[in-house]
Amino acid sequence: MPQQPTYKVIFFNQGQIFEIYARQIYQSDLYGFIEIEEILFGERSQMLVDPSEEKLKSEFEGVKRSYLPMHAIVRIDEVTKEGIGKISEAKGNIAPFPMPAFTPKGSSD
């Protein structure tokens, strides 16, 4: 049986860049969102504690499925092995896409 793919998802959220690993990623039925399931956390060593990964674990504790707006996603990669997830401050010119996903119709024709 083939091994399940692992995806690295990098997205922008409230002035921070999140890098997470997940098994399931697909377009949501909610317009303009990507669904992420089975978020993976490195369980390699209990001796070393990475504060960034611990913050990420607490952020997604109890989350079964996460819906990310498409305009917040920076990159999605299918990778050969899981890495260490992290949260870092956005530096430089990284910003969310400023346009709305749709424009409502006005009353004037």
C-alpha cells in the first residue's frame, strides 16, 4: 500500500507566518477556503522542546479540521517527510492579499 502524502502548508495569520504539516488538504465547499485535516506534529524527541512547535501545538489543540482562506496561503508543497512546524513573525514585505474574494452587487445599474 502506498504511503500517504505529507503536505507542508505555509500561511499568513495575524502578522505571523505559520508552517504546518498535514496529511489531507483539499478545496473546501466553503467558497474561497482550503480545508486541512490530520495536522502532524513532530514527536521525535521528548528530551528537546521547541517553543515554536509547542506554541503551534497549543494553537491547534483539539482542532479536527481547519479552514484557511485561499488568499492567506503562501505555499503548499507535497514533501517526502515531515518537518518541524513553526510560527514566526512576518518580516519584510509579506502581507495578505488585499482584495476581497468576491464583490457584492450594488443597487445602482
